[in-house]
Amino acid sequence: MHDPSATGGVPPATPTRHDRHGRYPQAGTVEDLRHNLAAVQARIAAACRRAGRDPAGVRLLPVSKTRPEADIRLAYAAGCRMLGENKVQEAQRKWEAMADLPDLRWSVIGHLQTNKARLVARFASEFQALDSLRVAEALERRLQAEGRALDVFVQVNTSGEPSKYGLPPSEVAAFLWALPAFPALRVRGLMTLALFSSEAERVRQCFVLLRTLRDRLRQIVPDGVGLDKLSMGMSGDFEIAVEEGATVVRVGQAIFGARALPDSHYWPGSGASGSQESGGRDA
Ligand SMILES: *Cc1c(COP(=O)(O)O)cnc(C)c1O
């Protein structure tokens, strides 16, 4: 997206905001949420302008993990109709508690164990962290049983950190070729988590890698496999992701406020204190 020649070879200096991590003010009212949503949308629009993109091509997915039911209702009142959750059981609990809001849909954005595929098949509208055929098989079987289909993104490990979930880039092509065997999975695109770093250029390289992989694979994927979407960018780095072609950004803390739990609770290797999940890919 960003064309270095257009700025005389100097890359844009958009910084990451990972230094703000854990310091976002808590949103306690519907006005707070409206304000934060508008502020994030304005930053998305500004990043689009820098990259010569149409802001309509970027979907903001608010991430409500750890937020209580009351906050979910505030987000709904502020206009949110799809929310991202990292952990399946937490998402399912919220889905059940919000049964009176049938047009509120759920996107599961975290690693899935096969024994929880049944839950995702029941309530999720989207699953962004597909990275194994075992999970694809389990989802297909459960979706068939429910008579449902699911939009999915294939998660790619673009940072090269061995602890991160997602397929290595070299394995994505073969994986995509196996997916037409699972017709209840509607493949929409690729998803990644960048390196968690204040070094903006290293973060940017993760996003560039996902986009170039998508551009290359789009030419050769089988019929029925869509690769238009790129889900990348979170509170600390979504502007860089938009500059590099993100069509979905997953933003939690900049909308809802800082989380108490360290990120290592959600994905291994993100720097914060020890996690029971470290290293366990499908334990
Ligand atoms: C929590 C989470 C996000 C959002 O992170 P924030 O720092 O709250 O913006 C994005 N993607 C995934 C997979 C997550 O688990």
C-alpha cells in the first residue's frame, strides 16, 4: 500500500502505540464508547488518506474480551453489531446473556482447541484464527450438524516468533488448497498478530508480509476460497496495519479501556508475565 518512492524513499513515521499499553482510560458510559469509536474511526480514516485508500474498505471490529455484560450492552447502544472475543467460552457466555439482542454477532479471534469447535459452530458468525486441518474438520462436522456456515480467516504467523499461533507463511498455500473439502467454512482472508514491539518498522514488516502473501496466493487459490480480507492491527498498531492494507482491524483497549489481564493470558510470547498456555499449541 505505502509506496516508498512517493515520499522520496522515506517510510512514513507512523509510530506504534504499544507504549500506551495498559494506560487507556476506562469507558464507563455510552458517550465514552461513542467518543472512542469515533476517535478510532477518525484515525483509520487518516491512515487511509495517507495510503490513498477508501475508509469504507476498513471494518473496525471492537474487541470486548474481559469486559462485563454491562459494557457489552453499552457497546450495543453505541452502535456495535459485531464484537470480537479471544476465548470461546467467554464469548459463548456473553452470547447467551445477550439473547435479547439477536442482531449482535460474535467473531472468535483467538486460538481454538478442537474440543471447543462445537461451541463456535453454534453461535459464532466469524472465526479468525483457523490454523489447522484438525480444527477445520471439527468445525465442518459441527457446522453441518447445526445447519450453519462460518466465515473464516486463516491465521498466519508473520513475526516468526515460535510461540505465536498461526501457520508459517510457507505452509499457507497448501493449507488453502485443502479447505474446499470443508464447504461450511467460507474462507474470507488472512489474519495475523504482528510482533508486539515499539519498533514500528519491524511491526510494519509483519503487515507487509501478510499483504504480499495474500497478493501472491490470490492468483492461485482454488475456486471458492476468498482472500480479499486482511485482518491485522490492534490498539497499538492499527494505523500501520491500515497503511499496509488491513481490511479488518481488531481494537479492544482503545475503545473499552485498558485490560487488567496481561496479554500473555491471550497469546503466548507477548512479553508480559508467565502464562500457562505458553508453547502449548493445542494442549
Ligand atoms: C485482544 C486482541 C486484540 C485487541 O487488542 P487490543 O490491545 O485490546 O486492541 C486483537 N487481536 C486479538 C487476537 C486479540 O486477542
